[in-house]
Amino acid sequence: MLKKSLVLMSVSAAFYAQAQDVSILRNTADVYSSTPMVGSSKFNAMAGANGALGGDANSLLTNPAGLGVAISGEVSGTLSIAGNKNKSTWAGSTIDYSKTTTDLGNIGAVMSFPLMTETGWKFINIGINYSNQSLDNYVESPGSNDVIKDFSDGKSASFAGHAYNRYGNLSKTSFGVGANYNHNLYIGAGLNFFNASIDQYDTAAFKSLADGSMEYFDRQNTPMFERSSGFSATVGVIGKLSPNFRIGGAIETPTFWRIDRDYRFYNDPEFGDGTASESRDLTTPLKATVSAAFVASKNFSLNVDYTLGLTRPKYQVVTGTESDLNSFFKDNYKNLSEVRVGAEYRVKQFRLRGGYSFTSNPFDALTVSQVNPDASTSDNSYSNMMLNSRNLASFGLGYDFKSFYIDASYQYVTSKYSNPFLRGIETGNPATDTAYYSDNRIMSSDYFAVSEVKNNRNNFFITFGWKF
């Protein structure tokens, strides 16, 4: 039988009851506090490192001053083929999942306007960039015959597994302007508009000890459907220290999100089972990016970017739930940082590119009380709870046909994290109830189960572009 125990260290039991689902914490950091970084194949092959190089519409993803580097117009479109694979291990068993999605990953355009003046201002350029990425993720964790739940009707069942399922997309549309002063100083500014769509499910399965039949339980307030929009602004500068060295810097304001959520509720004291809606306002971190580039010649360039989140996520407080969320982020959220390194080598019309990036874990170490596969219980600390650091390696090829070009790139992304699930409390209070519900029974537990998840992503990109 699952027993009562502690919850996350330094967080009250009321917090997790009111927070409804640990996926809210995960989505706040992983979806709303990150930004889509799917660019052209060139951008992706260099791991998104272009903050001091610029030259195309993808500058709006890092430093809008890069728009000012362009000396001609350009338009491109990128097809994204994203492969996602999860391996979830618990109780000595592993369940694999893999899915491939194909979508329009990026569209970018720059209009270049030479300034026929006697001043140092050479160009004013206008850019637009659309970046889109899939949020689809499915993690199915094995069960254990030794973990038994005794229900209130006297029947018992063993834990047969858990599934977390998320569908959706995150997009960023940016408009910007960049200026070129004497081919030595570039400045720029951009406006960013975000949209997110998330359909999310959280299901636990139990197997009857009496007849072996399976029963499926949905977590309170799931399935959940979110439609969200956000806004931020970016300013940046790039300067040439010499013909071969450049430095750059950019600031992106916090993103101001409005999150509209529809969800299914169960066993409400007044309304029974039904659907409901709510809205939340979220402010995600202010971000700064510093960059340096080495341009040895027309044939070789190297760029390094470092991005740091300067603040933490914060919800506008309407109820105690938002206060508890803010307390969690205040106590346990680390300023997110990312390092990106990319290089390009040109041989006549051929292009060879490569890159690497590292993104840090956004959370401090957390301690949970958990049920183990043998039905024993323990308090365990995890440095990778819910999310973890991420490594990305990339390379790409391209060919320039003068006015037209075609590029291709590949990214391999890896991450390992501990996945908490199963904990749910039945309180009778709809604001704090987080139990699991089937058509016949209620499953509650003060214990988490924690599986280990290894995530690998294989992303391919093909870009067709035109310079004019």
C-alpha cells in the first residue's frame, strides 16, 4: 500500500497539492522560459552561435544588430525533421518511445537599404524571422507488481505503469531593424511575439489482483489544454575591434505570457465531473547574451555566444497557487545559462559547418520521498529532477549557386533526468485535489515514484534560400 510521507525539501505539502502537477513547473522552465532556436540550416549547424557574426534574419534569434551586417536582401525557408526518443527506466524495466515530426521550422527574410549619404551610416536593414519547434513528448514508465494500492472499496491492484503525454508547438515571430555604421559598428532592435499550444495528459494504470483487469486513472485537472501568447523586445550591438575580431551584446526583456487553460476535473463537491477554464499571467526571465567572433578570412569564421537568464519566472498572484509557484522558483530556480560555439569553413561554393552548445539545469537539487519498486520507501535527493542540462552537437553542409543556395544540417541533442510521478492527494477541496480518478475509483498517494529518463533528439534541417 502506498503510504504518506514528505514532499520536496523546503516546499510545503500544500504547495504540491495546490500546484496541481509537477508538469506545471517543468513547462514553466522548459517551454515558457526558453525560446525557439530553430533557425536556418546554417544557424542550426553552428548550434545557434551567430551573435557577433549576424548577416541574416536568424540574427533576431540572438542579436538583432546582426541584421545590420547584411549587405543584400535574402529570403529562406527551412524544413525541420525532428526525431525524439525517450528511454524510461524503473523497477529494472525500460520502455522506449520514439517519434518523428516534420514541419516548417523557419522562415527568414532581410530587406537591405543602402544609404546614399555622406555620413558613416551605410545600411538600414529590416528583417522578419519565424521559428517553430515541436513540444511533443511522451514518457511511459514501467510499473511494479510489488507496489500495491488498497482501494476504499476493499479491492487491491498493483501499479502497472504511468504515462506523461504532451503534444504541441512553440513559435516565435520577430520583426527587427538593424543599422550599419561605417562597417565597424552595428546596432539593432527587435520585437518578438510568441505562441504556444500544449495538450497534456497524465495517466496511471493499475492491474487488479483479483482478475488481472487493467484500470486507468487520469490525474485531477487533466487532460489539460493550454493556448498561450507572449511578447518580448530585444536590443543589441556588434562592434569590430579589428578586421578579424568582433564582439557583440544583446538584452531581451522578460517575456510576458498570458496562459489560457482548459482542463477536466473530477469529483468536485459541487459540480461532480466536468470541464473548467482559467488564465494565468507569467513573466519569464530577462536574458543577456554576449558574443565574440573571429573572422580569419572570407573562408573561415568562428563565433561563441553566452546567454544568461538574469531573473526568475514569476506568476501574477491571483490565488495561493501562484504564490506557492513563485516561492518554489525563488527557492529552487537557478539562472539558466547556455554556451554556443559554431564555425564555418568555405571552399569555393561549398560550406562546411559545425557547432556545440551546453544548456544548464534550471533547478537546484531536490529531495523527494518516494516509493521504490520493491514497495519500500525512502527520501532521495536528485540533482536532475524534472529537467537537466542539455548537450547539443551539430554539423552541416551547404552549396552556394550565386543567387540561390541550399543547406542541410543535423543536430544530436542529449539529456538525462529523473521523472517524478504518481503522487496525488484527495482533499475534497477542488483547489488542492491532485488525486487520480477512473470511472470507478480514486487513487491517492503521498509518495512519488521516480523513473530515470534518457532523452535523445535527432534533428535534420534543409534550407532553400535566395539572395537578391
